[in-house]
Amino acid sequence: MNATDKRLAAPCGLYCGICGMFDRGQCSGCSVQAPHVQGCDIIKCAAARHIDTCALCPELPCSLLIQFTVDPILRTHLPCIENLRRQKNIGREAWLEEQARYWTNDVIRKRWLSMFSEVERAWLEEKRQREEEKPQQGVAPYSAQSALSGER
């Protein structure tokens, strides 16, 4: 893969070249054309603004991006805003080259991938819990109103 492959620069400022899911072939990178556009508010926002990176947005950093970067589980999002500011200053291709060089350091790479594994486990556990909390299909969720009216 080319170090300046645009798929490695997610609209939010993540560098996909260090992502464990990207490394394992479970993700092909984020872009405005990515298949998971439906689930990502940042990608939807970029598409609506006709930009492929938040670095080009005059509102950088917006509330959506700030909340994305301070998620207590997804600590891997912390560098996004600074990554976007750097992209804005030096351009996407130069930023991608810079990232490719930076992540060749095995100590830094292993430390990041270790943190990514912890984050991924926590995220999957949270996702599993949300799935368990969803009401079963065909069964009305229990509510105080249904309890008061005697419905089941």
C-alpha cells in the first residue's frame, strides 16, 4: 500500500495505517464513500459539506469532533483534532508520509496496538451489552406506562 493512500486518512483525523482492524483486513479505511457511512455522524457531516476531511472544515474543531475525541472508551481518538490541524497546515499527502514514518518505530507501534486492543475489547463489550439490552423482536419493551395499564 502506498504511504499516501487517501484511505489511510479518515475524515475525523484518525490514521488508519495504525488501526488493528485495518491491519487485519477487517476494515478498508474510512472515507466519504465507505460502506459504513450510515453509522458515522462525522462521515455523514463531511459528505453533506462535500469535503473528504474535517481538516477542510471552517468549523474545526466542532462539537461533534470534540465529543468523538474525548470518548472515555475510544481513547484511540484522542489525537484526531491535532492530526486534522496538522493536515490543514502541511496537506494530507505530507501528513500521510509523516504518519507512515512515525509509525515505523516498533516501540511506539507496539504501545499503540496494545492500547488499541484494550479499546477494542472495551468497545466490543459495550456493544454486546447494548445488544443484550435491546428488546427482543416481537416483544414490546416493558415500560412504566404498560405496567400501570396492566399491559404485557
